[in-house]
Amino acid sequence: AQKVTQAQTEISVVEKEDVTLDCVYETRDTTYYLFWYKQPPSGELVFLIRRNSFDEQNEISGRYSWNFQKSTSSFNFTITASQVVDSAVYFCALRWSLTGGGNKLTFGTGTQLKVEL
Amino acid sequence: GAVVSQHPSRVICKSGTSVKIECRSLDFQATTMFWYRQFPKQSLMLMATSNEGSKATYEQGVEKDKFLINHASLTLSTLTVTSAHPEDSSFYICSARPPTGGLETQYFGPGTRLLVL
């Protein structure tokens, strides 16, 4: 079964703290893609990162970093020195292939991040 | 990056009426568009996959006669909620995939909030 688990429903931090959002996935595919999206209160999904299953290099983009560990099927997301503008719901997603062609995007249940002053 | 728009952004309607939501890819041609539904504080659930010029593929449990999808051109897909009921109130999000850029590419619209009274 293809599944994405975000065990943290809600996280509250104080501004400037570092915070890690967990994502664990399940898939039978050997080739797949993992994503993180940000959904601010306005509702629009903002693409953050895409990682394919063959690329286990960790990535850093400004205050954001991602740790992809295939051995534990995890793709965790860390925000360094969090800011109030980081407050949003963050979704982890898995793109996997359908038998017979095509693919699907399965989302986790999201983690609500609240950054307070 | 690629832009996808949705119209309207918010709609309130009476029970029993039909509501049409448009999804447009503004700067690319989308051979495939996806329709998602998101209940408050929940994840995005794929409703259907819409391919230009052919019938949409609906996910299990989604009534195709209730949620009519038309993908008449490479830049426009419409979702019509027929005979809407209060339980159809939700946040509907579309995404579009360009023919180039890889199968993992999907650009999301800003969403449409539907409230059925």
C-alpha cells in the first residue's frame, strides 16, 4: 500500500527556534517521488521540494533543509530559526506509479505549524 | 513558475443547486488536471484525474454523476457539483500537469471554498 504518515498533528514553537516536521512513507515502488508543500491560511499549496527515490542527498535551501533516509522511509523537513510567516500546514506527499500506467499523488494528513513571537 | 488559477475562489450556494468551478493553466498547456477535495484540518483527497479530450477517471467512492468533470481544452478543466448538499461543503483544489517537465510535476491552483447552505 502507498501511504504517507505525518504523526505530528500540530507543533507550536517560539520564533527563532528550529523545528523538524516528520514524514514517513510506505511504497512498493522502487522509483517514486517525495514532496513537501506548504499551505498557508489562504489555502494555496506552495511547492517546497521534490526528491526522487534515487537521490538521497540532503538538501538545504535557506532556512529549510530536508533529510531523506531511504533506510527508514523518512523524508523529514527542518526549518531553522523559524519565523511567524512559517506558520502554516505542511504536507508531505508521495508520487507513485499505477499498474498499467499513470501515477498518483498521496498526501499525508499534514502538520499544523504555529510559530509564535 | 507555472500558474494555475481557479474561479471562483469562494462560493456560497443553496442546497439543490449546481456549482461550476473552473481550473485554468495560465502559462502552459495541461494535458492532465487533477481535482482534490480537502475537508477542514484534513489532507487533500484526490477525486478524479481529468485528461484533455477524454473522460475523467474517478477515484473509488467519488460519484461521477455528482461531480461532473470536463476537460475541454488544454488550459481549462471544470468541476460541476450537481445538486449540491451541505455535506459537499469543502475546499476544492485543482492541479495541472504540463506535458513536459516530468511526470512528477504538478502545479496547484489556489483552491475554491464551497459552502452549501
